Amino acid sequence: MRWGNGRSSANAQTGNLAIVAEDTKRLDDLCINAIRALAIDGVQKANSGHPGLPMGAAPMAYALWTKFLRHNPANPHWFNRDRFILSAGHGSMLLYSLLHLTGYDLSIDDLKQFRQLHSRTPGHPENTHTAGVEMATGPLGQGFAHSVGFALAEAWLSANFNQPGHTIVDHFTYVIASDGDMMEGLSNEAASLAGHLHLGKLIVLYDDNEISLDGPTSLSFTENVGGRFEALGWHVQRIDGMDVHAVGAAIKEAQHVTDKPSLVCCKTIIGFGSPNKAGSQKSHGSALGPDEVKLTKEALGIPLEPSFYVADEALAEYRKALTHGSELEDKWDKAFVSYAEAYPEQAAILARCIKGDFPSEWVEKLPSFDQPISTRKASNAIINAIASHHPVLVGGSADLSESTLTTQKASGEFDWSDHRGRNFMFGVREHAMIAAVNGMTLHGGVQAYGGTFFVFSDYCRPSIRLAALMQCPMIAVFTHDSVGLGEDGPTHQPVEHLTALRAMPNLNVFRPADGNETAVGWKVALQSKRTPTLLILSRQDLPPLTPHAVTDHPAENGAYILAEASTGQPQVVLVGTGSEVQLCSQAKDKLEAQGIPTRVVSMPSWFLFEEQSKEYKSSVLPKSIKTVSVEAGCTLAWPRYSDAQIGIDRFGLSAPAKQVFAELSLTVDHVVEVALGLL
């Protein structure tokens, strides 16, 4: 029908628009309240959790997930999907509700098992438990910082693989972050890096509800968050986060800002709809309670029964994501076929890397070492020997590239003006660096590493722990591994770090004794699928001690017999790691000169050793033979493997390395003395 210019037709058109607007608002309200209902009931059934954030953030989440997020619930691993990270992981029922509603493999029964044993809806999101969860969140600031890594991976892959007329890698990273995320120092490190690198496809929705667990944020947090982010180089908007249309307009604007990451400060009301707990910390970290649940549902117009209620119309609206997602993936698949026809070599590499089937030709290029060399220098030689055969190996250092020696010499830097470089300059941001490396690894398509001094692993330990928990096989290059770094003194000399990190589940702490074991460490790290690897490397030169066949080296077993007793059954075993293996080797010569058959065991990785059979472990370190452990670190855990321990249970000293080792009794003569004492 064609409308005329008369008043009656204008009135009719206005009336129709009003009806459409009213219907749209009604549907929006149904969809938003579906999230709230599921979150309220999930937390109440568990009698544990955080209902307030989902209740307040529901409008922004609904707007993002139904109007903008490009994903396919039927295939959570579709590579060109937008990544969504709930950095405010305590509000996990928000994410679980969205996953269920949009059609992921997460049922109402799963939501009813929120926070229960072995459920797919743990208290905080875990990527190893739940389809559609990109990473484990909960420790505040971590999701935000990891999101920078996701955005870095997208930027690097798009810069290196997209071609004119063939845009294959092209997606956003979206984050919902809380006041707590903004308070954590880690998020500021990461935001500074993202702003410097102009990561325009990173969009953060800040749930600015002005409430933390202790009460109003004004008790401890009164800064101008938006102003801070503007100073860090971000595009900042300030909106009413309870207004779906304002959220949509802000996201649309952010998508068109290509040269800056975006922060949308969304003013929200925590616990929205709760007559007695909205806008209060009372809705932050505990269930509303039966009476308040009833009052809240009545206030929001949600039926009291059944629990976990979702209106059919709302569910149908959310489930459109299945059809839309399938169409998006099909379109991308066809685009990839066209890309492969035009650029077959690049497409073949990208296709492999998307599957996690990274090129392995580099294995044959691993160098061997027959001259003294520090393991950090050996590591650099390894990186550069394999780089041209490993097209998606990327990484860098926390402002220590000349010391950690992590630079790929044939490549440039990943810079704000050119995202093609393979060397990442993370600056003095150790924690954000490892979070970013984790994020890049979780994103997929690349293998990433980050480097700093071993003592500064303390700065990034929470991100290391998350990598282990998430089964994220990131790689850290930690150099200056002991008091052997010398003159910088105890502030830079790690002592307790090996023991502390070995205590972490699913973490391969690999401390090589020479260049050849270093090559093994890199091989294991790059072939790992679920375990992060920390390469713990020396500043000082170490003699070549181990077999040269690095492609089939016994160090892959974690520990092995480096040198057997010259005659008969060994009477003592000397086991060492890193630079101390040479002390064991020299002590063996002295002991055997005194008629004591001695075995030397090199043990670069406790983690890998514990994965071996009981028979293998007992063949290397028999309990029937007295054993002395030698390591330039604390001895606390070594009784697990040894009868006597030589190590350092105090802080170090500032002096040349040889003097420090002598002062702390890390000498060949002391090893001999302790071994004789055992016998």
C-alpha cells in the first residue's frame, strides 16, 4: 500500500510505528527477563553465586548477543567467530543463560546444576567444562587482559593471511568487565598495551554498577575510568547500560572505530528488579532468598512458576542464532574455498593452523650444540633456526629482548602501524604479557611465547596458573634462572621459584642442562596440546653434556641417565638440573677416582618425569641407591627424589657468578663431600 501525504495517512503511519516500537520493547523485555529469570533461579537453587550482575547487565548482554555477536552455537569452534569473554566471571549465570538461550549444548538441566559437582556450569566459567566458554574467568582483570591476546592474534592473522578481495580473518573480541576488573592493576597493563597497538577490534562493555562486594565502589574507587582509558589511547563512550538501544548504538559506533580499542562505560543497576536488594551489595555475592525471588519476579513480570522460566517467544528470538550462525559459517566456508583457489599455499597453512595441526617441518631444523653456550643463547639459536619453517610462531619479551634473546631476527616488530611482524614488544608488563600470550594461544591459529627474567615470573604467576588450569599450551621463556646471573644480586636471583612453580598442576617447568636439552625443551613445548611450558634458561655458558640427537633425546622423558657408573652397580646417584648437572658430572669423576661407582641423572622436567611409567622412573632413580640432588634453588621438595639435598634455602648475593656459587657451597667438592657423607 502506498501512503499519501494527508494527515490521516501520517497518523496511521505514526500509529503503526508506535505499535512496532511497542512490540519490539515487549520482545526486548521478554528476552532480557529470560536472562534474569535463569540467573535468579540458578543462583537460588544452588544457594550460592552472584545474581546481581546478570540482572543488571542483561540488557547489554542481550543487545550484544542478538544484534552483533557473530557466532554459531552449533559449532562453538568456528574459527572466524567473534570472541566473547565474561571478564566478570563471578556473573557466570549471565554467560550460561546466554549459551543455553542461543542454542549451545547447555540444557536447562545443566543450568539447574549450577555450582554442583561435575556439572557443566561451575561457579566461574571454565573453557574445559562448557562449550562456548572461551577461557576461564573469575580472577578479576584476567579476562580483560587475555582479551588483548585474542585481539592480537586476530590482528596478526588478518595482517598476514588476508589478501585483496579475500578477507578470511575478520572478527571482534567483545568483553563484559566489572568495576573489580577496572581496579586490578593487570587490566591497566593490558589496556595500555592495547591502546598503544591500536587494537580496533577489541570492544569492552564496562558494567559500571558502582557496587563491589564490600559495598559502594566509592569506598575505594573514585577515579574517572573513562578518562583513564582515553589517556591510554582508547575510544570511550558513556551510556545508559539499561537502555538496549543505547547499547546497540554504542557497539555500532565502536565497530567503526578501527584505530583504537573501545570502552563503553555502561551505567547499570546491580540486581535490577529486586525491590529490596537492587543497587546494593546485598545482590552481589549471594542468592536473593525465596521471599526476594518472589518479589523480584512479580516486579519484573516473570511468572513465579515454573522456575527457570523462558517465554517461548523469547527463546525463539534467541534461537535465531542457530540459523544465522550456520549461514555465517557457510558463507565463510565458501569464501575460504575461493581464497584457497587464489592463494593455495597460504590457505593450506592457515587451514592447518586453525585445526591446531601446526607445521612440524621445523623439527628437523632443530640445531645441536657441541660448544659451551648459555641456554638463553641456545634458545635464541633454536628460535631463529626454526622460525622460517614455522610460519605462525610469534612472541616477544617484557622489555628484555636483548637479555632474554627472544627476537626472530628475520622478522620485524608487531607495531601499531604494521601488524605483520612476529616480534611483540610487550614493554615492562610481565603480567599482561603472559595473559596476552595465553589469549593468543587460546584464540588459535598461532603459537605464542613471551619472555622475561625468571625472578619476574612472580609478576605473572596468576596468568601462568590460569594457563595450566585452562590447558592452554603457551610458552614462557624465563632466563637468568638462578644465582648464576651474578652481580644483579638477590632481587634478581630466583631461589624459591622452581619449587613454587613445580607445585602447580599441569605445568611443565623445563630447566635444561645445555643447548641440546634446550632444543628438547622447545620441541616439547611446541608439540604440547594441553600443557603450558616454562623454559628456565641460564645467563652463563654451560658445557655440552648431553646427547646431540635432539630429535630423539632422552630428556623428553623428564629425567634420564646422563652418565652411568663406570664399573658395576652405582653406589650413589647424583641428580641435577640446569647448570648444576655439570657439578654432578665433575663430582662423578672425583668419586669414581676414590672407587665409588657413580651415576649422573639429568632431570630437566619433574612434570615429564612423573608422566613416565613406574618402571622407568625406578630404573633412573632407584630407591635402593643413595641419591644426592643438586640444584641452585630451595631444597624443600627435593626429598621426593633424593636422600640428601644441595641447594639454596636463603636469598642470593651480589657478586660474580663463580663467587656466588662458591659462597653458597654449590661446588664440586661440596657435592663429593655430601655424597661421601651418605655412604
